[in-house]
Amino acid sequence: MRRIKHHLAAGRTIAPRIAGAVLIAVTQGAHAGAIQGVVDGVNIIAATVAAVTLALCTVGFGMAGYKIMFDGASFRDVSNKLLGAAVCGGAAAMAAMFV
């Protein structure tokens, strides 16, 4: 008789745990849908920043290359533009890691 009571008591503690696990599993989809708009907005902003940074880096390196090849400028003259382009590219890469 004592064994039967032990099994019944164990069943009483397991059933709420199983019900809680099922409830959590069912509601996970609802929570994901609630913030999907925010996630989409952040992804759009991140993609826009990456595109602008890529264009800025391309223009910076292109200007530096043009000045070195056709204007006779030395690397020292265009190093500021190259450094600026590299900093912008690095900032976009770090922002992408956080998103």
C-alpha cells in the first residue's frame, strides 16, 4: 500500500511540470511573432548601414587610388582617407556583430 501512495505522490508532482513544459512550448511561437516586426526593422537598419559603409569605403579607396596614380600624390598624402575608410568599415563590421 505504501508503494502505491508513493507512486501517486510522484504523479502529482510530475503532472504540473509536464503541463508547464507543454504550456511553454506552445507559447514560444506567440512570443516570437510579437517581436518579429522589431527584428525586421533592426535587420533593415543594419543592412542599410552596411550598404552605406560599403559605398563610403569604395569611394574612399577609389579617391586615394586615383590621387596616387594620376595626381602623383604619395601614400602619406592619402593615408588619412584610407584610414577613414578603414575606420568606417570596421565600425560597420562591429555594429553587425551586435545585431
